[in-house]
Amino acid sequence: MMSKKSILISVLIIAIGLTLWNFGFFNRYNYLTAKADIAKNNPQIVYVGESILTPADLNKVSKKYGFEIVGLGCTLSGVEQNGIDIYNSQINNYLDKLNGNGWKSEYTKEIDSLMKLTNIPKTAFWIEKNGNGHWYNVDFMHSHKNNARISIFDKFGELITKGHFILICPSDEIEFMGELDTQIDFYDGEKIQLKSNCYLMKRK
């Protein structure tokens, strides 16, 4: 028969075990693993659920601030979520000391800019001149090669203009739209100037 002392010790061990389990200490992400990752210079922030950007995209920014993003699925137990919350809290405290005050707002701005870039079609091309550039996407080109529907974005992914552009050339010069990524020189805010004496004017 167990003594009262043995029973008390058993109850205490079970209580401690349940407490540790409830706070995620038996999962990958918890207080102790946060401290270990910091010591190994491998801090991570865990995102739960779906995101427009992939962890690989987010890490293009986060690595500048000394951490990596890890994405997990939507289905987690309450215990796993508790462990993640504690882990992220410890990592955030470390990052505040590492990067100083205000780093989160700067980080958020960069992520917002990155998210806007997802608005740019994969078929778009970048053209820059004298430090100023734009993304261009040819949505449609007429078979006569004299007009096209073009979308123009700034470097942050904001749509500047979209519409039908008509090819305008001097009377003594003949040119057709072809590979616009090699023909376009720059966008002046009204017309798309080509490298020749021609330009593309947006139809009113």
C-alpha cells in the first residue's frame, strides 16, 4: 500500500506533467525550444494558417531582421497553439533587443510592399531608366501589331494605368509592336516612349 508521501509525490508529478503538456513543452515549439533556437542563432516566428505569401517569400524580408518564418497548417490542438504562442513571445522579446524599437513597423511596411508585388502578373517585365522604372504587362496585343492592352505598375505593385495603347510613329518611319520588353524605353506618365522615334499613346 502506497504511503501518503508516495501518493503526494505521484500527484505532484502528474500535475507538473499536465502543466508542461498544457503549455506545449512536449511539442516542437515552446519556451525551452525558443531559448535553444536563440542560443543557436536560429530564431523563428511560427505562422499558423493560410497566407498570401509563402514562408520563402516572407523570409526574403525576415532574414534581414534576424529570424525566419515557419508556416504551419490550420489544424492544431490547443496545446500546440499554447506552445507556439509562448515560443513566438520569447522570440519577439529577443528580436526587440536585437533590432531596437520600431523594427516591427519597418518590417510590416516591407511585407506590405512584398504583398503588393503579388498583384503583378508573372508575365510582366521590368524596365528601368535613370533610376526610375515600371512593371509592364501586355494583356492583349492586336494581330495587326499596332495596338495593345497594357497594364503598368510601379515598383511596389500599385497599378498606375491600364488600357489600350496605340502605336504612333512619324510618317516616314514604320514600326510594329513586337517584343515590347525590348522596344520600350520608359513611361513618362502619359505615353510609353519606345527606343525608336515611336511611342504608345493610351486611347481616351
